[in-house]
Amino acid sequence: EARVTHRGKSVGYIECEIVDEAGKRIATVNSTCLVLRGDMAKGR
């Protein structure tokens, strides 16, 4: 299950929990994402 825990104008923070078939959490992933808009996103 993934969720956005913080969403700003240009940066977002995401957390994801990975579970096995029994529902036991086996990993947690965190990521910071940069949002590019308009001219900043060209060529990406």
C-alpha cells in the first residue's frame, strides 16, 4: 500500500508498505519526489 504523506508545491514524500501473502509487513519504502512543471519538465 502506498500513500502520499506530504505534498507541497514542488516536492512530495511517499511511503509504501510491502506485505507478504499472510499480510505481514516485509518492507517499508520511503521516497522524495520532485515535481517538474511547464518548461522545467521539457526534455525529461
